[in-house]
Amino acid sequence: MNPIYLIGGGVAFVGVLYGLSKIFGSSSDDGSDDEAQGGPLLDTSIGTPPPWWTPEDYQAHVAASQRLGLNPANWLAIYRSESGLNPAAAFPQKDKNGVPLAVGIGQLTSAADGAAGISEATRATIPSMSVAEQLPIFERYMGSVLQGATPDTAGGIYAFNFLPGPAKANGTAPDSVLGTVAEYPLDKGLDVNGDGVYTVSDLSQHLSAYATDPLYLGALQAMRDAVGDQTLNPVW
């Protein structure tokens, strides 16, 4: 949720409470953005990789992305936004049981337990898990909400992570509406143009700021090196 910050970055999670309840609604789009255009290869020379990720973690992330049909550089940007890539990230507010409202590299909420295939007791332990232990959980969650959709932009993937129901129903074209600030005021930092409406374009613009972010760029280069592919690059 943005703009509330935790250990490493903003988290977007309140929408999931609504989005998961709507995810099985009708869909008029396969989740992809036909107008997506790749940009120049990002220069990662100013990058500083996160200390929590190993080469094996990046390899596992790329493999998970391939299984779901996603660009791993795009999905990595969502993790950067959600948690600052820190597996111990936890939302400051807690529920009645004392568990943070959102946890881990992808900021999983209690409403997403079922989609992730875990119990609430397991979710409570996520901040103590390594990246390697968390990646399968978030792969299951993302696979469940995508339901076969393969968004080809980072903003499109973030739409499913943020508000999966509207993303499934409305698609992930840049102008697709996901919700309003009035409905989800705690996520107002994602309303980049300030018009009171969350669109996929807002999410893409929010993520595109990481094109000059040392942490993201460091992780991107570490991922390129880990899998031997220097062409990995986001499409915002």
C-alpha cells in the first residue's frame, strides 16, 4: 500500500480485500496490454543489490515467472514496490490477533491466504522466512489471481496484485479503471495523476520510477547475472 511505508518501501494491499472477492466475476480481457512497448535496456551501473536475495533466489524467481508467462523484471518491480525486496517487511498495522495486515516480499494479506494456499498461522510466520521460502507462496498467489492471464507490462501485473477482481473484469489496458481513492484511500500514493481513480497507467507510472532506483537496478542486474541473460528488462 502506498504511501504508507514499512521497512523497505510502500505496500499495496487493501484492494486485495475487495479484489479477491470479485475475482471470479466475468472477464472481458485476457489480462494483456497489446499496446505495450519495450524501452531501452536499463543501465544498472548505479545499482546496489538487496542483501536478502541470493543468485538461487533470482533463478527461482525467473523460473516462476516463466511458468506464469510473466516478464521477471516486471514482477521484480512489484516486489520492489511492495516490500523494498525485503522478506521481513511487515505492514505497521496489525489485526486483532496481532499479525501484521500484510507481510513478505509481496505483502500478503489474510484475504489472500486461500489463493496462496496457506493458513493464517503460516502467514504470520512469513516475515521470518527467507526469500527462497516465500517465493513459492507468492507464485501460488499470483497464479491463482491471474487465472491464466499474462499481463505484459509491470502495471498490468501490479493491477492483479492490487485489485485482482477489477483487473480480471476490466483488463489491463493503460486506461482500465481498477477502483477509486474514495474506496481505497490508504493506497492514494498509487493514484499518480491525482484524479481520484486508480488505472493501470497509474500503476505503470508508479513503477517506472524504479528505472533510476539503485535498489531495483541492483536487483535487476543481479537477476541478469544469476540466469546469464543480460537482456532482461522491464516493460512498465
